[in-house]
Amino acid sequence: MAQPCARALALLLFLWLSSGSVAAATPAAPQCHSGPAAPPSVARLRAAMAQGRFIAYEPTSLRVIDGRASDADADSIRADLTRLRERFDGLITYDAIHGAQQIPAIAAALKFRALIIGVWDPADAAQVDAALEAAQRFPDLVVGISLGNEVLFSHRSDPARLLALIARVRARAPAVALSTSEPFHVYDEPAAAAVLAQLDFLLLNVHPVFQPWFRDAPDGAAAQFVVNVLAKLALHACGPMLVKETGVPTAPESAGFSEARQAGFYRELRRVLPPGRTQAFAYFAAYDAPWRAYDATGVPGTPAVHPEEAHWGLYDEARRPKAAARELPPLAR
């Protein structure tokens, strides 16, 4: 079956890569913003991408039930990060409050190399303030701030409001590299494509598992899909590109997910997308989160229960490493 699937994948990639929507929406040589103080933090991000290993992290003690988040506690965060530090030296978070304000100090003490702070709701001034305070306190650790996670895709914001927010935050903190996190196809929309020129680095979600061909495709085809997405967006991005989310859940098996498939995907992705200063990927995600199966996505029309969402971790909820994590050699402190 691999041969027909590979042909179908090649056709799909050709259609997307040859589509002119992003190219038509942005000039061939985009007029990129480059703040006078941003390059040093971007240079540190590039170095971390080339020489380190990022992972997307939410605390295991965090719970979000009916849209209400419980605060993660410091001891649990320390245990989480101590385990991760064996194999990872870069973190990408999703929140700057609800206990996440404790992450930078703990990460610094454990000698993490780089931290990108996520602001879940960039319209919330308290969350933005917490992220900026952390960047000021830990300038050698914080390499960037992500203003929102899929806020355009979920229609929690729009390009005009996001562009205005980026301008306001940049005026307050010109030394901090800024981005936002969206699925790659969001930038096919002309209005969203305008955001690209205002980002100091591109933080992408590229999930082969959501493509209709994925279940029967070989691991190499899924990994190549990620590379081809980056190749197209590289024509319009204004800084380094870091894939924040890509991976394979380890359950349910009935949907074609397993530890072996997760490990195989990352094995192939490391082969075709080695770490570099312009392109790299983060592992997604650190830990399984059972509550996520019932967490509302915020996207109209989507089902209420997503069992696979509970199993993205390279470690289970008890912090035990799965096969994909065990294949990674430990990093020097």
C-alpha cells in the first residue's frame, strides 16, 4: 500500500505547494519588520535551534475543565522539568500564568538553554505582562514570546487585532523576539499572510496526522510533508522557522496510533529535518494529559471528545518515557 499512498501524498503536496494563495498575498521579497533590538534574541534562538532540542510543555499538574484552569504547583513543575532536562534543553510553553509563571525560574535553575513563553490569550493584559516580566528577569533564557496559540484558526482573534497587539508589545519590549503559533495553512489567507512580515520568527503547527492520507502513509511520507510545508513558507517568512507542534499520538490504537508509530515518525523527521539555524522542529508534546480528551478546542463544529488529544506525550502522565523519548540520547548539562 505504501506506493499508492506515496503517489497520493505527492499529488496533495504538489497541489498545496503550487497553489498561489500565499505567494499572491505577500510580495516575493516581503518587507520584513526587524526591530533595532530584536536581532540578539533571534540570534540566541537560532543557536538554540541548531545546537539544542526543543519540546512543547504543559505542566502535568495543570487541568483545564470547562474552560477553567487549575494552577500548576511548583514542586510538580520542578519534577516535570527535571525529567525533561535529561533529553531536552529548550522549552515552548502555552501559558504565562496559572502556575506557569514559575517555569522560567525553575528552568533557569535546571540549566535549560532556551525558553519560548506562550501567551494563551494575548488579549489578557495580565498574561502578556507575566510573559514580559519573565523575559526581563531571565534575558539569557527567554528567546521569544508567542502571542497566542491558534487564535486565528479558532477565530478567537483576527489578523488586524493580532497585528495591533504585536505592535503594542514590540513598543513595550523591543528586545524580545515575537511570534504567534498557527497551523501552517492559516497563512493561505491573504489577511493572515500579512502577519508573516511582522513576526521575528515563525512558530508553526504542522500535523500530518490530520491529513486524510496519514493513516496508510509511511513514516517517511509524513516527515517529508513537514519539510515541504517549510519549503513553501520559507519564501515568505522573515526569520527562523520552528515547528512547534508535529507528532503522532500513541493512542487510541483503533485510530492507527501507537508508540512505535510515534517513534518511527520522529526517527524519519530527524533524518529529513536536522537541527539548523533557519529551520528546526520541537517535539510535541512533553507529557500525556488525560483531561485534554474533553477539552473544548474552540473551533466551531468540532466534536466534543478527542481521545487522541490525551496521548501526544513523549512521556506518559506518570513521567515515564515512551519509545520516542528513549531513542533520544541524553544531553550534557
